[in-house]
Amino acid sequence: MGWIRVIAGVVAAAGIVSCSVLPRGRAVAESDFGGANAPYYHHAEGIKACAIDNDTVRGFEEFRMAIEADTAYAPAYYHMAEILMRQRKPERAVWYSERANRLDSANMTYRNQLGRVLVMAGRYDEAMGIYTDLMRDDSNNPLNYTLLAALYDYKEQPFTAISILDTAEMRLGRMEELTAYKRELLIRLKLYDKALEEAKGMVNDYPYDDDNYRVLGDIYAAMGSDSLALANYKEALRLDSADLGTLSSLADFYYRKNNAADYFTTLKRIFDSDGWPLSNKLDLLGKLTSDVTFYGRHYFSISSLVASLVARYPDNYQVVDAYATHIARGGEMGQALQIYKSYMSLHPDRREVYDNVIGIESYLGHPDSVAFYSEMALGYFPGNVDILMLKGYAEVSLEDYEGALASLKEAYKAAASDSVRSMVAGMSGDVYHEMGRHKQAFRQYDRAIRLNPNNAGVLNNYAYYLCEEDEALECALEMSHKANAIEPNNSTFLDTEGWILYKLGRYEEAREIMQRAVSFDASNSEVLLFHYGEILYALGDEFMAEVYWKRAMSRGYDAEVVEQRLEMLNNKK
């Protein structure tokens, strides 16, 4: 369990504001609040505020007024410390708790609070002193032994922690929580024989408690005694076949042994259980799918877990998303799309499902469907910038340029920041360029850069299109160089800079840049390959120029243009 979890768990469990604790003395009537009775009255009001109204602010003020009436009134300090602990203000709480202890040093409740608040404040050495005293003066409280052991564990003195837990066992008898912590310490120290002795003692004392057999199995597993570990896990499951703790331990055992078949069989039992929270199942599924090699090797076994989730939680979007993602990773994009669409028909106001439908339709190259579902989504989420931009992209693919400009204009108005407006303006510039309206395109690019001078995509596109028009090449080079500084190793951006340098006649620099572009290009861009061929030809390397021109043509570059280049080379031979 570890010292941190021991302390955090016990302190949290004990850290409830004890506003139900009344001070000793006679009952207080509401009208009897003056003079010597004032602290009692305000104390009672503070308790009511906390316990009945859950108003710790008013409660704190009432306790403060009790102290104002009697500065030696210890219960008020105690309750104020409890409120501050609840508010996660331990440093402030320490002062009030220490005051309560000075005023009533024999009160074990006050002393126990001081120990807890010192732990919360990270003042562990002082807390150890408090719990050492409490172990002596309040020897029947197991909490004192647990926390003192945990503090010694934190101070890297595990043997002292074990000794304290042994003392607790002698005084109080065998207690499950203390024994479990002691057992963990022994296992951590690899003192398996002693841990085994403790676990066997629990089995002897409570032979019908399945958890004791699971613990015994865990120890044997840590020792490498596989057959004994399995025997105890099976005995635990005989007593309770659905115990999730045992099933989890058994699954971990099979995983460590690379026994995939039994591992997934055991996981299936866990996934079929309603006792394990869905969030835990989804977290585990995420871990299983994060390792690409493991995921690929066990795709069909993981499918059974996903199917179990869908059967039990058919209307949960996270489950549906996990199912569709799993299907898509198996190469069934169309089926994944149908899963999302089916969910969309039942929950048309769920934003995430539109993102997935539009994303898959875009991946499949269906711009008409992207436009259709974007329009549908805007019916539920009007003015959504992301959806409007997706719609604009689809309309460009459909060559509906006016429609795209209208969508982007709406997106620009709805954008909440200059960085988003810059993106939209840049997209609008691209649309105008597609339409051949270069002046409007350049105006949009200027606007985008004013809004965000570091918009690398716009800087690159603006520079490239200026280069294609043979306009303002020095300015284009400056923008391209800046884009590459913002996003280094981007092959498209490097191609732009190299091509501008070529247009400026700076061939050696162009070759150096283009060599980097080619090395980073994962798509074998036909344009980039053709540009490199042009640069090599300009440098007199006709053989390699021919190689890259032919590569460009094989990747889909204009065959007529390449044939002209090759014919030119043949005529020179």
C-alpha cells in the first residue's frame, strides 16, 4: 500500500469536520448567549452551521467569536483546525490545533488531530513525535500504529515500521489492515518467508475469507512459486468466483508469464462484471491498445473485450468510440463510419460524433458527405468555427469556391481569437488563389500575418505563391525562411525555400535546402522531386537531374513537362 497511500487514506478518512462534537457542559438556549455562556452559544451555532447547513465559513466565524469571548476555549480551536484541514489549508490549521493541545494536553482527540494536520502539512518529524506519544498513551487505537509505521516507512526505515506493526499485533491482536501493510513491507524487502508466515496466519484465522488466499497467491507469485500461486488463486475463486481482486491478480499473473490465452480469458471475466467501474475498463483497454505490436498480435482477443463493453454499455459514447476506433484500426473504415452514424441517429446533439463522421468521410475522400454532415452539425452547433472550416475545405474540394468563402467568412466572424482568425484568413487566401484571384489571396495572407506573425502555414503558402508569380522574391524568401525556423524539418516548407532560392539563381543554397527537403519527405512529393531535378540541372548535374525528373513523373507529375526535359537532355548528347 505504501506510506503515502496509508497516510493519505487514513488522514482523509479521519479528516471530517467534527462539528457534531458538543463541548462538555450544560445545554445552551438561544437567548442565553451573554457573559460566561457566550463561548458555548457560539460553539453550538458553529456546530449547527457546519453539521446542518454545511456552511463552514459561518461555522468558522462562530468559533472565532467563541474564542473572542474566551481565549482559552479549546474546542473552538479544535473545530477551526478541522475546517482549515477540510479546506486544504494545513499550515494555518497547525496553529489552531497546537493551541487546542496546549489548552487541553490530556485530550487524545486533540492530540490525534495535531498528528493528522502535521502530516498534511508535510511536517513529518513533528508528526512522528506526536504518534510515538499516542502509541503509548492511546495504545488501543490502531490508527496510531498505522500512521507511525507509515512515517517511518517514508523515512526509509522499513524495519522500524515493521517493528511498530508487530507491537500493534501483540497489543491488539491480528488486524487485517495492519497485517496487510506489514505484509507489503515484507514483500518489498523480499522477506518472503516472513510475509508468507503472516499470510498463512490470516488464512488460518479466517479460512473462509477468499481475500486471504488471493494475498497468499500474490506472495507465492512474487517468490516464483507458480503452482502454489495458481492453487491459492483458484481456492480464492472457489470461495468467490466473481471476486475482482482475485481476478485482477490472476490476470496480472498470466500477463507476467506471457500466457496470453488465459490472460484474455481472465480479463473477459472482469469486463463481463458490473463490479468493475467502466472507467477502469476503458483505462485498461487504452493500455492494451497503446502498444502497437501487442495490439496487432492480440487484435482478435482484444475484440472480445470491446464486444463485452458494447454489450453492457451500448449507449455510452466512450464505449461506442472505442468500438469504432478498434474496427477502424482493423481496416474496416466503412464499418466504423456506420457505427458512428448509428449513434448519431440516436444522439444528434453529440458534438464528438460529428467530428468522427466528418473525419472519416474526409479520409475516405467524400467531400460531398463532409459538406452534408458539416451542414447537419451546424444545425445543432451554429457558428462553430471548426465545423465551418471543415465545411469550407469540403466546398473547395467540390470546387464550390463561393460557398467555401461564405463558410469561412462566417467562421471568421465567430472566431474567438486572433490566432484562429489568422487561420481562417489564410484558408480564405488559399481559396482565392484556387480561383485565380491572386490579389484577393495576397490581401487575405497579409491580414492573416498581421493577426498572427508566426502563422507558419500562411507564411509558407504566401511565399510559394509569390514565387510562382515571380513577385517580391526577396520578401518571399524572408517569409519562407521564417516558416522553416518555426517548423524545422517540414519538407513542404523546405521545398518552398529551396524553390525561391532557385528562382533567385542561388543554386548551391537551393541544393542544400532541397537535400534536406528530400530526406524529410515521407510522401515522395512529385512537385518536390521535380524541383530538385530543376536545381540539379541548373548546377550541371544532368545525370541526377534526369533521375529526379523521372521519379517525379512516376509519382504523377505532368508527363508532358517531364518529357520535354528529357528530350532536351537527349538532344544535348
